[in-house]
Amino acid sequence: MKTNICLPLGLPEFMILKQKIQKDTIYLDVEPKGAPEYCIHCGFSPLKKHDQRIRKVRDLDLLDKTLYLFIHIKRWRCYNCNEVFSEPLTSVPTGKHETYRFRKKAFDMCSGTTISYVSRKLKVSYKTLERIYYDIAKKELNDSACSGVIGIDEVAVRKGHRYETVVTDIHTGMIHQMGPNRDYEATVNLLNSFKEKPPSVVVMDMWKPFFKACQNSLPKASIVIDKYHVVQKVNLALDAVRKSKNKQIERLKKGRL
């Protein structure tokens, strides 16, 4: 049943049906205003209501409380082509569980901090926030101008050691390219996009496919191994020396100098 609830939702396509507040969370049942005029498949009308489903979607916090929308989405059947389709939403991307504005907010919050921190702040799982970040990064940052110093790294996108290769701008932190796998061919395909304006420096770890791909696609670029891996190798070497000298130097037996 429709009510007279009037909250500053800021999503004009929805009418609020009812609300429920539990501790720090607000639940709003909403439905789209009006109905589609034409079939999205054939462009004809009229249409008839087929059924209705509820879709749970995360939205921006409201009144310092976590906000979820329960969207009552009608499905329609076309008299002409007999196809069934859901009414389109302008505020929620297809197949996602967050509004556009929540996804953009989450993406912006990740700038200058970690995904882990933002996931705790927004009460969203790390994996969900990671998917949101890289989905938007692919669309918004791929065409950004290169500062001349890029980094190559891999990111785990799913369980089971499935990786994507990420090319970032070291100076700005923005993402230039992303591609499946982390092998030589995938990295070459990503680096080839920089041939018109090649970077002067490429920062990477010691993964051999990255090194070979950079030598092939950007032969004039200086390759720099990131400091984490350099320090890690130095510490391993020092530990090896320390262990080999344990019997000779008494103070080394219980730890490092």
C-alpha cells in the first residue's frame, strides 16, 4: 500500500511504499513510478503485467544509517513478440546490487586509501568493493594521460589464483589498463597501447613475463624493481649469511644484529 512517506531520497524514479528502521539500518520498499510505454525487444505496445519481483539494493547512507532499497520491480509481457522483460532502472545498473551513486561514492573513497579501509567504513565486503572499484576504474581511467612512470602488477579477482594484470600511473595512482591473466601475451597487449607515448620508467616486481613483455613493447623504458621486493631479497640474503655464520659469531645465534 502506498504511503505519504517523504524522505530526501534523491531518486525521483522511485515512490516509497514503506519504511523500516532497525538500529543503524534503514530499509525502504520502493517501486518505479509509471510503466514502460514500449517493449524493449520490438518497440511495440501495449504491454501487460507478467509478475513482480523484489530486488535488494544498497544505496548511500541516509541520516547516518546504512540504507537498503527493496525495489518492487514489475515484469512485463509484450502482446506483439510475447517477450517478458523487467522495467529498466536509471538508478541501478543491470545485474548489480548497488545504486550508481553508491558505487561512485565507494570508488571515490578508495582514492588515497586502501580498499580494506573503505570496506570497513561502508560495511561492504572486501571482494564486493574490489569488484566495484575495478569495474569503474576500467570505464573512467583507461583513457587518462600517462605521466611517464607506470607500474605493472597483478590483482587476484577470484579464488583459485585467478589474476588480472593492472597497469597504473605511479605519480597519480590512476589505472591505465587492465587485462585478463598475468602472462607474457596479456602484458604485451596492455603495454602496446603506450607505444605512441611510451613511458620513460616502468616499475614492477620480479615476475619474468612482465620483464620480458616490457623489453619487447617498451625497449627504451627503464625498468625499476619496486622497493618491497628489493628489500625482501636483501633480507633473505642477509638471513642466509647470518645462518651460515652462526657457529662463528656467538651473538648471531639468537637473532639479527
